[in-house]
Amino acid sequence: MPELRSAVQDLTAGTSPVPDLTDPRSFLPEPPYQVWAALRRSGRLHYQEREGAPGFHSVTRYRDIDRVLRDSAGFSSEWGMTLDSALGVHDPAAGKMIELTDPPRHQRLRRLVSGGLNRSVARTMDGVLRERVQRWVEQAVADGETDFVRSVSERVPAAATGLLLGLPEREWDRLADRAGRALCGSLAVDDERVGDLDARRHSTATANGQLLVHLAGLLDHAELAEEGLIRRLLDAELDGDRLTREEVLLNCLNLAIAGNETTKNATTGGLLAFAGNPEQWQRLRRRPELLDQAVEEVLRYTTPPLHFTRTVLEPRTVAGTALRPGELLCLWMPSANRDEEVFPDPDDFRIERNPNPHLAFTSGKHFCLGAPLARLEIRLVLEALLTHVESIHLLGAPVRRPTNLVTAYASLPVALRRCTRS
Ligand code: HEM
């Protein structure tokens, strides 16, 4: 690909513009891996101005991203965690919603939420999810040709989150659908307004409002499972401290959003990776003891969250740039996970990769609370596929949704060829 090579050389030399990283269309048909690679090689931060919103520094190297994530005294999550929401004002949910809260208040929320989450995860693991995943994968294999997103990968986190929160089954898909819109908005790929910040914000704000109203109704749902997370959060008490109803609501919103699109897209991207690397699928079939490593490689290679923002609280220097309080950093997570300083041949999908210190769940104080559940879900899907599927064939290009927040798939048409022994 000589054109690509010369574009990358231009970029490294500073003679070629970096595409607009706020525009979701710059992330289609796939994230700008080559642009990030060139930025990593430059060793510098890249600054982008925005009209009507604060400009931001792009951070692309693993070591810089890891350092920023671990330094919560220097960098805050309370001024918005995404480019579209970080507009230079303190987020109204800061201090109440776990992901948008800095220490020391973060520690309080984390202790209260994780107490409920850990107990509920144990319950979720008790076979219900495994049985469902086996059933959905069996059906997809029986159908022969399938849209993997619809038949399997969106159903697994919808069920896991529904079980986790203690919702009746008829609520699972509805909540997942609302959570997906709240994160990615509802603008279509070919809608011109996708490039417009106000239109995107309107779309996600409307969906967030609907999700909040929906969740508020669920808090009083008569059929909430006693051991589900909603009941546990409403009752949670630690040293006399309790969550307010508003905090329960906002943290359920956080969980619903954090738990759905991420896992769905890790599973979809994982299947796509195996389809493109059939020798890796055959290796996993021969050596199922590599399953845990395969899950980690799926997480690294797909890295569902594309970016997080942090706002500078105290003067710091990152990659040679002196940063002043109030400046905005954008951490490009797939770039960290494809940094050649840490991962040899980072663009290769290799299930035996070891060590694999990926940042798909980030690092530091906000390390994903749902990581054990996310790993379980991906593992259950791979296990079910291993039982039934000899080979995976793409039937067409995957369709991605227009967003720079997560690598989101709308559909993935595949043929799953059945094992002769299944
Ligand atoms: C493959 C699936 C997942 C990925 C890649 C993922 C990734 C992440 C990342 C990167 C963060 C940190 C954000 C930051 O540093 O600002 C995070 C936080 C969080 N995640 Fe996940 N997540 C996944 C699944 C889940 C699931 C299944 C749940 C629970 C249902 C969950 C719940 C949370 C919560 C509550 C936080 C906030 C933790 C805090 O701020 O202390 N995640 N996740």
C-alpha cells in the first residue's frame, strides 16, 4: 500500500493533516489506526481546535495514556469524559455518577457500587447466562447464515445487564436498545448531521433523557429481583453511608451504558478477527486451554472504547508538552493497545500473545468495575462457538455505526459452519 505509506510519512513529517478526530466519519470504515501510529511515532501530542468547544490534545502512546489514567490528582474526569460532552464546564452528574467522579468522592461511590456489583455478578454467573448463550449460538449455527450482532452479540450483554440489575426478562432488550442510543445517538451513517456537534449532542441527550426516565420507572418495578443490583444499591449501606435515589439512578445509567455497547462490540469484533484469521480459530479449537488468553487478545485487538477525555487539574508535562489546568486531553485507547513499544506486531491478532497488558479496561482508579463480567461474557460466547463451529465465513462487510466513542457494529453477516462432532 504505497499511498498509505507515503500518507503516514507525510503525517509523521507534519506535512499531512490529521483528519478531524471529532467527526465520527473519520472512524469509518475503521478507526484511524495508521494516523495514530504516525502520531505515536512523532512522540508528540497532537492539538486540534474545535469551533464552539475547547480544543484538545490527542494522546496516542501507551506510556502517556497509562500515566494520565493513573494520575487522578493531575487529571480529572469531572469535566466530561468524551469529546462531545467535555465542553469546558463541570458535568452536572460529577460527584454522583461513578465514572464522572474524582477521588476522594470516587472512592465512596466505588465501594458502595462494587459491593453490590460483586455479589450480583456471582449470581449472574450461576448458569443462566451460559445456558442462554449456548442456545443463541446453536440457533445461529442452525440458521447457517446469520447477522451475528442480532443473533448473538447484542443479546449477551442485554441479558447479562438485565440479570445483573435484577430486571424481568421482557425488559432486557428494551434497556439495551435505549443504552445503545444514549451512547451512540440515533443518527444514520449517511446523515450529514453526523459531523455536527450540536446535532450529535441533541441526539444523545434525547436518548439519555429517555433512558433516565425508563430507569426511574424500573427503580419502582414490582418484579425487581431481590438479589439484583438495583435492589442492592437502593439498600446499600457502608459505615452508615447510603446512596441517594438520584445516585442509584445515575449509577444504574452508568452500568447500563458501560455494560452493553462495550461487550457487544468486543464479541462482534472478536468474531470478525477470527473470521479474518482462520488459523487463529483453528489453533483455539486445537488448544482450548488458550481461551483466557484469547479473551484478552480479543479485548486488546478490538478495544471497544475509542476514547476518553481528561481535564488537566494541576500543571503537568506529557510527551514534552507543558499542560495548564483546564486543558483537555483525549486518550485514544485503541492506539495504546496497538503501541509497538509494548505489543510486538500490534496489528496482528494472536491468541497466544503473552504478556498482554492491554488497557481495554483502562488503568488507575476508574479501572472497569465490570471487567470480570465482561470477560465472562466474551468467554461464554467463544466457548459456545468452540462447541459448535468449525469455521467462520464473512458474507459481507460489517456495518459500523457512526461514532468516535466506541467501535460499534450495526451488523456482521456471517456463515458459521457446523463442527461435524457437534
Ligand atoms: C468489553 C467490555 C467492557 C469494556 C471494554 C469496558 C471498559 C471500561 C473502561 C475503559 C472503563 C474506565 C473508564 C475511564 O477510565 O474513564 C470502564 C469503567 C466502568 N465500567 Fe466497564 N467495560 C466493559 C464492560 C463493563 C460491564 C459489563 C460493566 C457492568 C455491567 C461495566 C461497568 C463499568 C463501570 C461501573 C465503570 C466505572 C468504574 C469507575 O469509574 O470507577 N463495564 N469500563
